[in-house]
Amino acid sequence: MGQVGKKFKKAKEMVAGRPEYPLAEAVAAVAKAAFAKFDETVEVAVRLGVDPKHADQMVRGTVILPHGLGGRAKRVLVVASGEKLKEAQDAGADFVGGDDMVTKIQQENWLDFDALVATPDMMKSVGKLGKILGPRGLMPNPKTGTVTFDVSKAVKEIKAGKVEYRVDKTGIVHAPVGKVSFGPDKLLDNARTLIDSVIRAKPAAAKGKYVRSIALSSTMGPGVRVDLASVEAHG
């Protein structure tokens, strides 16, 4: 543990040159300071001036990152019926079924998937899984495009690296934007795309300053604060 502490301390010193960095330089600094032996994930944290306890100030959405997320492709389960089952298979869904899949999840607590897409007609059955899927963030939702009859589009978008984000109870949106190995240019494209999406998702009920702060970090590395002017100038 002491060795990890030394590496983290050194990484922190590398980014401590100034309190805030323009977004492009922040991305480069995070990538440079990463020290783990594995390919670390880079994450963006956006602190918002909203109160998530109020439904009209909830910030959530999805975004397809231009360079995906890297790593293993997400395993997608589609719960549908009729011709939509074949459409899901043709689109590359890993698991396809109807009420049989709902029963499998209920009885076996089977959760060997990363995303669930359901057609609207199947939501009555899928709705029974709320207590199992909800806490794990796997419940399909029309707002994120996972309750739809266009299952082909939904599956392909998830496989392409669609990221779903949602403000937490402290008013912060956390989301991954790729791997350190992507390099600064691809990470910057992905980070800009995510931040722009969060800014566009601003609720009408939000008062005062919407974006309070932005920070980037890698899995093991220190956080790097972003100069908001560099983001607002781009947006």
C-alpha cells in the first residue's frame, strides 16, 4: 500500500502546477499522470447547481461517444415478443427472450448482462423486476432509449459505446469517457461530447449557475479541475 501511496503522491505533484486547467490540458494531464499497470478508465465529474430531490431538476440522458469506451463490449439483453426477437438477434443482442427472461431474472437472480432493452408491450412484465434491476441501474427507461420498438437501433447504440448518465443525490454527474490508452485527442473528443450533452440537458427549473465545477480523473489517479471558461467558450 505504501508503494501505491508514493505513486499517487508523485502523480498528484505532476498535476499540482495550477488549480485549474483548460479542458484539453486537463485531459492530457490526467493521461500523463496515470500510473497503474492496467489501462485506467478516465472519468468526468460535473457538479451541477440543481437539487435532484425535485423531479423537475433531475438531469439524466444518454450520449454516444465518438470514440466509444474501449474495453469489453456491453452485453445486451432484449426482452421483446414476435418479430422483434429476430430483429434484436440480427442487431447483435447477446440475450433475447420474452417472459422467460423475466422469470429467469426473478427466480435465478440472473444478471449476466450490462444493459436491458425492452419493447413497450413487455414493460408490464419487466416492471415486476424493479427491485432487482433498479438498484443496479439496469431498469429500462424511455428517456434513455431502452424502452422502444426500435430494438435494432437501441442495441447498436449500446454496443457502439452509448453512455447513460444521471445526476446523483449530491448534484454530481459521473461518467466514463474512455481509456488512458485512447490518447489525449480521443479522450478530449469524448469528454467534450459528454460535457456538451450534460449542458444541453439543463432543466428549465434549474436556477443560478448550472455548471459549478468539472473534474477529470483516471481510475487510480488524482483529480484535475477544469477551467470552466474553456468549456463555456467551446459551448
